[in-house]
Amino acid sequence: MDWDNARIFLAIQRVGTLRGAAEQLQIDQATAGRRLAAMEKSLGARLFLRTPAGYVTTPAGDLAVTALEKMEQAADQLQRQMQGIDERLCGVVRVAATDTMAKHVLMPAMQQLAADHPNIRVVLTTSTQVSNLTRREADLAVRSLRPTSPDLISRHLKRLSTGLYASKSYLKKHGVPQRGTALAGHEVVVYQRAVSSSHIDNICGESIANARVSMEVNSGLMLIEAVAAGLGIGELPTHMGDAVPQLLRVWPEHTEPYDMWLVLHDDLNRTARVRAVADAIVAAYDKLSVN
């Protein structure tokens, strides 16, 4: 079985379109189509049904998924193990984090890394989605949830906290809300349910049942921008909210703690360039001032 063909098959199965798979693998769409056709010809079976909604696996395709995912796992493990004995301080390291963490913590870390190790190139992906380290979507990830997989190593970075914030103009217009009223008479900005279902019913431990949701966002930076624009009250990390001049913390004594973790795959723990990036991130969090 040609591994390149297998990679294309799995990408199509996961994305659902030939174009999407080609973009994901950074190859030409026509090439992806030819390789899929070659794979179906070699197996003597049709692997996908072409429907208006996209590519859907046939029964033969379903069998192929199971077998080829095992091949993918073995290939990824071999690659990680080979990287794990690499002692060179050069090459690519993929890092995943939220946009807010990237802006406020990772950028200073990457500045120092570039000065110390200019031959390391960081590929940074900012998203609220959890990257799959086993499939090498990232080599390192900064997360607020500690992973449970035995293949992953996690290091505690720092205990941070969130608080409620509103713009000065908003508070001048609406006043400070009263505790225990479920923010009656106020407007709030929250994350979309797909991003954080826990922030739909309450923010910073306070119910929003009596508030009007003025906006839903899918990123931390947009949450900060919306609150700063006076669109409503929002829950923000205190080290970020306190740094925005036009914001004031509502109920300063009331905060909710959370922990940040640095996560990497066990096979990459001894890779020099990965360790260098990890050390830079740890140092940046050590310097982070929290109130």
C-alpha cells in the first residue's frame, strides 16, 4: 500500500471533499483525484460515494479507514521516535494555542527563542479547537485542560484567574450589576456554544439567565474587543483584562481560577528543538504577572 495514497484517502474521509483534502495536504486537487483513483483500482473496490454533500465512504471504504488509521498511527509514531533522538537546535516546531495566549505570552517567548536559537522555525496555529498531538497536528500545545492520554506529557505552567469586565462607557450607561441577580438588566458577550458550552449559562460563576446576550464570539481576542467596545459584560483572564485601559473589573473580589498546561507527546520530549521551544514558553509563563 502506497502511504501517500493512504494519506490522501484519510484526508478525504475526514474533510469530506477532494478540494479540502488537497488543501490540507498542500497538493494539487487533480493529483489527489488521480491518487484516489489509483488506490481504488489497486484494491479493486470503490471507496467513496460522490454525493452532493461530499465524499461518503462505502462499506469497502469503512474497512479501509480502520486499516489505514493503524498505518497512520505507526507512521506517526516512527516519525516522533526519530525526532526524539534529534539533538539539533534547528528545524520546525509546531505550536498550538489560543489567540489570546499567543498574543500575551507566546509572542514574548518566541522573541526570546528567535534570539537564542535563530535556526528554529515555529509554526504557530491559533485556535480554540484542541490540536491532536498524536497525529502531529502540533508538537507542543498550551491548554487550559490537562490531558488524560498516557502518551502525552503535561507540565503545569501557571494558575491564572478570570473576572468579569465591562468598558467604562458601558458601566456609565448601565451601572454596576448586583450580585445574585443573574445580571438582570445587563448585556453580556459570551463564547459560541461550539467553543465553550460552559460559558453559555454563566460567566465567572454568575448566571446570565436574566441578561441579554448581545454577541457570541469564537475567539478570546474578539471577546476582549467586544467587551472593550461596550457591547456588554464578559469573562476575561484577569492578566489580560487588567491590561486594557478602557476596561474595568466588575466585582474585583470575585474571580474564578484556572490552570494552564504545556503539553507534548512523550516521543518528542528529548528532541532538542522541541525542548528549546518548551523552555521558552515555560520561562514566559514564569515571568507572567497575575493579580
